Amino acid sequence: MARRTKIVATIGPASRDPAVMRRMLEAGMDVARVNLAHGTIDEKVAIYRDLRSVAAEMGRHLGILVDLPGPKIRCGEFPEGGVHLDQGMVLRIVSGTERSNAEVIHVDYESLVSDVQVGDQLSFGDGAVVAEIADRDADGLKARVLHGGLLQGRPGLHVSSERLRLTAPTPNDLELLDVFVEEGVDMVALSFVRSAHDLRRLGVEAAPRGPLTIAKIETQAAVDNLEGIAAEAGAVMVARGDLGTECPIEELPHLQKHIIQTCIAVGRPVITATQMLESMVSAPMPTRAEASDVANAVFDGTSAVMLSGETAIGHDPPLVVRTMSNIARRADEEFHSKGWGQRIGALRRAAEGPEGARVTDAITMGAWRTASEIDARAILCLTQTGFTVRSVARFRPSVNVIGFSPNERTVRQLTLSWGATPMLGTEAADPASTVEESVALARDAGLLRSGDRVVVVFGARTETLATNTLRVLSVP
């Protein structure tokens, strides 16, 4: 069985070489993430262009996601090798961009002193170090370390979103976005989304004319406004680092399940991220707990699992991707497809919505059921925007979902969709000819064989934008 859950891998210093990118693609990378929080814009554009070149040389459809920095607070750089802060240590936190050390930590947030209160807890580096504010004056904060650990590089500083006056997207986000929209990027992730309005402020055209917008769910406000965010976003990311700091840690697994199911039900791909195989930054194998974490994300119904530092700064990025692929593939084999599809079907039947949404629900649910009942080889989707593929994929059918689009950016954006095999197709003069040509292309690619049954779904042009046509045919 081919792997259905997609893999997003971050490109960084350890994977910057095009030869390493090539090996990561061979190992199973579906989407490459370029984190704009580090390095210069010229460096990131060069990485983007190298990824495009490598994928073209390999004849592969690779989605590229740029992750905007957002209103992320970061510490001034620590000395090489990092600094270990012990429990009980007292340190000073001040605004600025100078280098940090064990006595003074500089942070790039001018309003820190006025926003933070005595008694507040600050989390550094996704919870590696936790400190409590003991006192403050006009120039800085005095903090006592509650939980010690190692801080290295330029770790993030988490302050409760209720305290921050920062909003997303920032002016810097919009400047970076303009550059990559001009480059033709496929997907863009916005950090610290609190409402659907934050996404609208990006000002990009709807996909596929513009990039697929990904809302990172990492604040309590985002959880509270999840339905509105899911309606506006093209996809979402469960950003467990800051979310796990913002919310009680015992709630995080349940929030993950809730976010995934809520968003998948409305056809939004979901990425599960943060510390999935983190031990592999330096180790050749993940911990048992990490392997279980990846598998459980698959069982939760996630569309994709993401690697961050593991491939950005790890000792062997292709090995990490291959390990992630093997774990996800094995979990896909045990995924309860029928139970998941029934659950999503029940949610959609109970949902209210416009006529087009109800038609799409009926047709795509019918495609899932029909494919199972007639033992179809695949569900073949004809799509301009990717909407039909994402609508079918939310039911997690047990057969391959082949997505044909004449739009190259749509094809690359579909690399994020669970179970989808995206293919570049042509648009014939009439739907019947387009179906015939698409079936022939899938057969020539080895995805279908003569005599196979295939379920075909697409949206015939009507006044209502919907997936409204289902056909069953045999491959000639």
C-alpha cells in the first residue's frame, strides 16, 4: 500500500545542498517548508529556486510552503553550543537584539516590559526553559528559572497571547509575502492567527491564482475561533509548540484531535507539527514515544506530518524523511477508513450550508461509498482549483485518489492533500473527452489497468460552484 499521509520537511542548513534536497525527495518528501524566521530573504529565495530546479530535474511535483515569521518574539543569539540555565537561577530579560548569555537575555520585543506582569510565566524554546517574572523596572524584567534547560541559537519566547499587542500578519510578513508571491510560491503559512480576519489581511488571491493559505493554530483565540478560521483558510497547521505552551499540556492531545476533525470535515488539509521526531536531530533512530506520536497523528486523521529541526539542522535529513515515511505508511495500513468516513459523513449531514456545499457533500460522500462497494481501483477527480480532490479526500477512502488539473500550481498544492496523487492534465472541449483523456493518462502512468473500475467525480459548470457529477466506468 502506498503511503497516504503526506510529509512536510523543513529546509535549513543541513538540507540546503541541492543533492540533499534530491535525496529527501527520493526518501518521501511531499512538501518542502522554507522557514522565513531565520536568514536573509536572498538566501530563502535561492533555496526556493533550488527546490524548483531539483523537482523539475526529477520530474516530480513538489509543493513549496513558505512559513512567515509572524509576531514571533525571539531571543538574541546565544553563544555557540548554547547556555544551560539551571532551576532557581535568576536572570534579567531586556528588550534588544544583542547577544544573550546566562545572566541577560535580550528579546526583540520593545513592549515586553509594559506587557508582562509580575507572576507571569515565560517559556523559551518551545518549553525547554520556563521562568517566572519576579520583578520589573523601567529597563527590564527579573525572572527566576522554574524549569531549566539548554537554550541555543535564537530560541523563541512565548508570552500569553492575552498579553501581547502584536498582531498577524506583521508589516515584515507582508513584505516577505510579496516577494514569494512574485516567485509563484504554492503555499504560505501565517503564524499566530487569532481570527479569520488575520488571514484576510494577507490580501492574496484565492488559490490557485494565489498561494494556499495555511493558518497556524497556536493560540487559545485560534482554538476559540476555529470554525471561522477553517472557513477562510486553505489549510491549517496544528502548531503544537506554542499551542502546548498556551494551553494546559494535558489538553493538547485532545485539541489536536478536535482541530484535525473539525478542519478535515470542511475539506481543509491539516498539518500536525512540532517535535515529531526531534531526537533524530542527533540520533539515527527516533524514540518509541516519537514513533507512536507520528502514528497517532495518522490515526487522528491528519493530512500531513511535519519535520522541523530534524531536517533543517539534523545530522541526516534524508534518513529522517525515510523514517517518517515508513512510520506513516505502516500507520496508514491500520487507519480505520470506514469508521472515519462514517464519522465525517455524519458531521456533514448535520451541517447547514449553501446548496453548493450540500451537493458537494452528497457527491463526494457517494464517491467514497461507491468506490468501496464496487471495489474500484481509484477515485479520479477532475479539478481546476483542487476543491474536488480535497472534498473527496476528507472521507479518507481506502482507494487511491487521483487528482487531475490543467493548472500546475493546483497540482503542486495537492501534494498536501491526504491520499492524493496529483497529475497535470489537459482540459478538453467537453467533460466526456476530459474524462477519457485523464483515464488514459492514469493508465499510462501505471495507476490504472485495463478492466479496472474507476469512480470519476467533477464539477460540471453550473450557476452553483459545486462538485456535482459522479460516474462509474471501466478502464479500456
